[in-house]
Amino acid sequence: MVKLECDSTMQAREFKSFADFWPYYLSEHSKSATRALHCVGTLAAIAVLVFLIVIGKWWLFPLAAVPGYALAWVGHFFIEKNRPATFTYPLWSFMGDWKMLALMLTRRLK
């Protein structure tokens, strides 16, 4: 099981690796409602992407990001009351979203 660790000193830190970033990412997603919104948003983004490919409008794939980011940001601004990590760490945050989703879907994230 992966446990959430909160450390407020990590916010001003420069991360040298994704492994260093991961505990910070989890601390920014400490509430289950935020994690659920991320999960639903990511799955909705996948569904939109698949739909666009099926209907032959693959060039509209950037639209798939809309439900994912919209739901995630609702969680950050209204539930966690923090700034999404994607603003400061876009690549690692994106990687964190997928890792968190995988852990949630396999029930290894509490």
C-alpha cells in the first residue's frame, strides 16, 4: 500500500527525480475526493480521446485534456485549496496523475 505523506517543507524544493517528487504529489492530493475527481477526469479524457479517434477526428485530441484538467482543478481549488502541481511541475505532475490512477485502480492507494 502507498501511504500519503505530507511535508510542507517540500513545496519550495527543487526535485531531482520523479521519485523525489512523488511524496510531494501525494501530499497535494491528500483528500479522497480530490483523488476521485482526478480518476474520473483521467478516465473521461481517455474516453474522449477514444471517441475522437473512432469518429475520425483525431486532430481534435487536445480536447481530451478538458475533462481531465477541469475535474482535477475543481479538486485542487475547492477541495484541497491548493495550487495544482501541474503549474510548476507539468511533466512530473502528468506522470503522477497516471501513477496515482494506476494505484487507485489496483486498490494500492489508500
